[in-house]
Amino acid sequence: MSNNQTRSFFIVGFRVQRSLMASLRFHSIILLVLAMQLQPLVHVALASTNVHIVYMGERQHDEPELVQVSHHEVLSNILGSHEAAKESILYSYKHGFSGFAAVLTESQAKLIADFPGVVRVVPNRVLSLQTTRSWDFLQVKPHIGNGILSMSHSGIGSIIGVLDTGIWPESESFKDEGMGKVPSRWKGICQIGEKFNHSHCNRKIIGARWYVKGYEAEFGKLNTSDGVEYLSPRDAAGHGTHTASTAAGLLVEKASFMGLAQGLARGGAPSAWLAVYKVCWSIGGCSSADLLAAFDDAIFDGVDVLSVSLGSPPPLSAYVEDVLSIGSFHAVTKGISVVCSAGNSGPYPQTVINTAPWIITVAASTIDRAFPTAIIMGNNQTLVGQAFHTMKDMNKFHPIVYGDDIAASGAVDGSARSCDSGTLNATLARGKVVLCFQSRSQRSAIIALSTVLDVQAAGLIFAQFPTKDVAISWDIPCVQVDFAIGTSLLTYIGMTSNDPLLRHQEVLYKILCCVVPSGKEGCCALLFSDPDDKCNPVVKFSLTKTAVGQQISPEVAFFSSRGPSSLSPSVLKPDIAAPGVNILASWSPASLFPTAMTQPPPLNFNIESGTSMACPHISGIVALLKAIHPTWSPAAIKSALVTTASLEDEYGQCIVAEGAPHKKADPFDYGGGHVDPNKAIAPGLIYDMGFSDYYHFLCAMGYNNSAISSITKARAHCRKSANFLANLNLPSITIPELKKKLTVSRTVTNVGPVNSVYTAFVQAPAGTDVIVEPSSLSFNSTIRKLKFKVTFHSQLRVQGRYSFGNLLWKDGFHVVRIPLIVRTVIQDFYAET
């Protein structure tokens, strides 16, 4: 195929009959497109080469080799020869499901779309990316005798698969001291590549694979000669090493980020095994074709948990067109829990991603560790912000200026106050600390930091919406403050205004200043930055300190994406919240930082924030629960997490969600609440689900029978059921459109004491009456499952907003709580009056 020929990329799957080559029947096509979060490397975008993915569901043949042969046969029918087919095909998906990826022209893509049984042909996407304290904060501690860490023996027996940017195997977090033998059930491999050989796998990293065919089909061959990437499982970005060590890293003493957050670093399940699937690349993101190949291999290899800190932002693709949803569906139906990040598009509603009901979707929360940094002004007053400021040579006074006062000519009015790109006058900013105020279009301090670096400023003070997420700056201090502190600094700067009254006051200030003995701080000898205008406003910064237990936590992080789901609003998302702000974990020393003008020394540990960091916390906890309850289904484990989650911070107050403004958190912020690992061990009751529930969910979503048949390997006869989505046995009840009255049902399974009696308690959503029948559930040796009904009756006669409540089942020891979410609608609301 010539280089100038238009190429398209497909994943094709099909059902294989016994007469393999003679009667190929094509079935449903699905593809899941993913994207990573946390400070993205590239934006999610449709592939520039019009790559497409065609997927046709569950494999129908037991022999992987025969499935692969059939894939070549399909392609040869389109391309004209077996040789062309072999050249075109990239992946053959033959373990967890059936399909293949191939390089095709646009016209060939159209031919595939017209094959019998092909349901979807969707564009492939290239996706971008999304602890010394956090596990102690969660009370996951070895000395708690009946705690989750002790009872699970630190996760012995569980295998966590991590789909990410790879791993740095030399990290101390991945040593295999004290690890047990590789389990005999493990079928994975240690795939070699650049600077990665079989010796880099051990009794901790028991498997490692890498996937680049889909990525290279989009952008051409990767050039790794510059050392910024490796064609192997080795991690050049750091993201994968961070998430893997968060989930299952061994204990590492005296870990820190440049001296900050120092302590004992460890993962949640330190005795669990790790399997690494490198699907994302530091120089450009992730291909969904590569991701689907990793899901296929992980299912075959035998992982117990998949940690996937990836996703694609809204608008969300249909579940039968989304690769992550499809890959996770096949994994979950085979007993593998799949944990995904909720996205970093908060605090706005309907931004949550990875919303399939079989996925555990994780929001990000704060922990009680802060990084206070003092701002000392020339008048000897001190204000406090947060930063990662460790540059000792910067501990001296510098003039401070307001961005709007030093706007470059031609800058849009008001844009310099937030220090947008190219808005500052370099001459007036050089060598000074610049004060900037966050605009609504800015997500963080990153743009302002880049702007002040461009004009060679000495530092940045960034006044922003209140958040505990601290930005990293390598070249100059970047201190984050709230608007109140920013305004105080602006007032201080105003002391040099041309206003006559202020100038008069300034003269008095200068006199007082200059009578201070010259050897003391605050003296004009230190303040005189301009010989013609002494006592100009100046500031300096103290070195950052690490403070534990001095800020209320947890809070839902500002950036954490919020519900309701824009695709299936009756499925509550996110499911759970976990630490994801300023998380210290292992890092790749090969990682480069694109925002740094001068690259820092190689880091073995780094502090990162994002739902990408929250996801592996839950993955680690799931691994611990799997070790304790190996027969529990993925839905049972999710139910245990949700029904035992906490709604209160460590001081007994309701959890708050960061935002503009802050507010009391609700289920659209944190799902069931903030994870409580030790309570999840013994939830009392669980809301279980399985294949049949997911099958009917797909029916209720309106997907056609042929698509569902191909996905599920079951003949689909979808029956109309107006309320099935409301009756899906989730550990929550969400009614996005309550019209007067609705009754829904749930089934609970007793996993506590055999003889138990539970009583219902209702905290009804505002404007709604809620009745539970029966109000008491009695379990014994022969009755382990019971069904109950919940009737909602709206008291509102106007179009309502979402309101929230809880249903609790109590037996005197267990409290099994699920969220209730209701929005009243009026049937003829849009009718003309």
C-alpha cells in the first residue's frame, strides 16, 4: 500500500460458524473509544486518517487459532488475497471476544459496513491521558486487626491489570521481596522491547504487554531515538507507574516529592500481583484499537481487576459503539471487576464519563494533607497559599505587579488580569512576581504560569476558585490563593497608585519604613527595588511545608466530573469517590515535563491529581475485597463499596463538593459517598447483578436485537419494558422523570449473619413521598434473597429539579444505604397555554 493512499483503520469482529470459511455470519459491531484524563497529553480527537473500528461481539468458536484464520478470510474477501489481508491486519481479537483491526481505504470501510450482520462502523479515536498519606487517610492500615488490609493479607491472590502508559520496573515499589510465586492460573507473558527484557518481570510484575499498531496506523512509526518513549512496556510518561504503584506498590520508606509529603509510600494492595498493559504513549495518547487488544489479552491472561484511568469526554458514544464499554462488558461478564476514572471536567453537571452500569466509576476527593506556603509582603504582613515551592535561591523579595496593570499593547481588555497567553508586557513583567486572577475559561494555573514564564517573571500568585489541587511549577514559584487573598494583595499593590490620597499615605509609609534599622526585614534597604521610588510593593515566599490534619477532608475535587450521566441518567454515576488530589506515588525518571522551561532532575516519586489517581485507589480496594470474598461478582463488590460509603468528613460534617461556590455534596458528586474500605468487608446486604441484567439493560437502551445478540452471544428478544431502567438492580435508585407516581423494585442478597432481620428507614427526597414494601426483611438459612418495592409519589405540581435522599436497611449492626435521586417532571410542561 503506497504512502499517499488514503488509509482507514478498522476493528472487525464476527460470529464464526462450524463451516468456518463457507458460512461466515457477521454480527454486532462495537467499539469503545477511550481517553485519559489528568493534565492531558493530547486532546481527544477523531483520527486524522479516518480510522474506523468494527466490532461484532462475543466469539462463537472455542479455538482462538480458528477465529484468527477466519479474520484473515474475511479481509481476503475484501482485499482480494490472503497476502493483502495479512499485510492489512493489525490485531486479531480472539480471546475475550471476536474481532480484528485492519488498515483499509475509505471505500473498503464502506464495503465492510455493508456486510451482513455488521451493526456499527464507528470512527476510531486517539485519546489523551486523565502515597504517603492517602491509604492512612482511608484507614487502610496493617495494625487494624479486623481491617481490610489484615483480613485480605494485603491482597495476596489478587491480580490487578493496569491499562495505562506502562511501568518503570526498577522502581522500589515493584520489587518482589516477600511476594509469593506466580499463580499457576496466570497465562500472561512478559513481552520484551526497548530497554525491557524478561528480567524486568518478577514475582510482583508478573505480566507486561505493549500495543502500538493502532497508534502507528494513525501517526506513522514511532521515533524513539530521542529517548522520550520506548517501544516496550517501559513507561516514559510516568502516569502508568503512578497508577500501578497507587494500586499495588510495595512499601517504600522515606519517599517524597522534592522533600515534600515525605513518609512511607505504599499501594492499597501491596501483596497483589501486577499485570501491565501499555496502551498509551507519552508523545500522543492512546488508540482505541490498541485498548481493545489489551482488554482481549487481559481477559485471556486471567486478571481479577482492571484499573483503567482513561475515558472519552462528552458527548458520550452509545454503549454498543464505545470500546471501553465493550471491552469492560466482556471482562465483567467473565468475573473481572473493571474500575474507571469519572473524568476531569468538573464541577459542571452531566460531564461524568465511563457510565456503563457494569463499570465502577470513580470520582476524586481530597485528603487531609496540605502544602502551605507563606507570602510575606513588604509591610511585614503574611498571607498563606499553597504551592510546591522548594527553590531556596528564590527566598528573597521581588516587586509584585498586577497582570492587568502590565498588559501588553493589543491585549483584549481584561485578558491580562488572568494572564492569558501573550497578554503581558515583557519589559514590565521581567523579574517581578505577577498577580493573576482566574477567569471562567481557565481550568487551572497552567496557562497563567506559561504566560509569566514567557515574559521571564520571577514568580506567579494565582488567585482562583477555592481548590486544594496544587499545580506544579518547575522554573518559578507558583503560589495558589483564593480570591479573598488575591484581593488583599491587589489592595497592597494599590499603595503605589497615583491617587493623591494614597500617595500621601505612601509618603508616611516610606518614612516609617526607612526609620527601621537597616539590618531587619521590612527595612527599606530590602524594599528599595527602585532607587527613584522606594518602598514599592514587594513579596517573597517561604519554602513550602507539609501539613497533615490541618484541612477538613474529604471534599469532592473541583475538577472531578459530575453526574447525572448524559447517556443513561437512570444509572447513577459516579459510583464512589476516593482520594485523587495531590497523590504521591512512584514515577518514571524518564518522564519529561512539557510545562518546564528547564527540565527538573529525574524523579522517582511525583505528586499528581486527577480522577486517574482516584481510580487505582478503588482498584486496590477491589483487589483486597476479592482476596477476602473470591466468589463475589463485580456487581456485588461495587454494591459493597457503595452501600457502606461515608457521607461525612472526618469531623462528622456533611462532605462538601468544591465548586464555584462550594456546596454540600450530593450523589452526582460522589455517587454512594466516599469509600470506607473497612466497612466494605461486611456490607450485610448486597445488590447483585449479572449477565441477564446487563442484557436487559442494553435492550432497555433501545439497541437492536442483532447488536445485542452479537455482544452477548445470546439470541436477543427484547421486550418492551417501560420501567426496566428504573428496576435495574443497582445500589441506587435514580428517577430522572417522575410523573406523579412510580414503583420500582430491588432485590437484596444477605451476605451477613444467616438469621438477620432488616428494617427500612427512609430519608425522602424533598417534595417526594416514599413508601417501602415490605418495610422489614427477614433472612434465614433458606431465604438469602428478598425483593422489595419502593413507591415514589411527587408532591410537586411544578417542573422540579433533582432532589436527593436515602434508603437505609438496618439490622442493629449493619447500615445498608443506597441513594435516592428524583426529578419531578410535568407531562404537559411544554404544552402551549
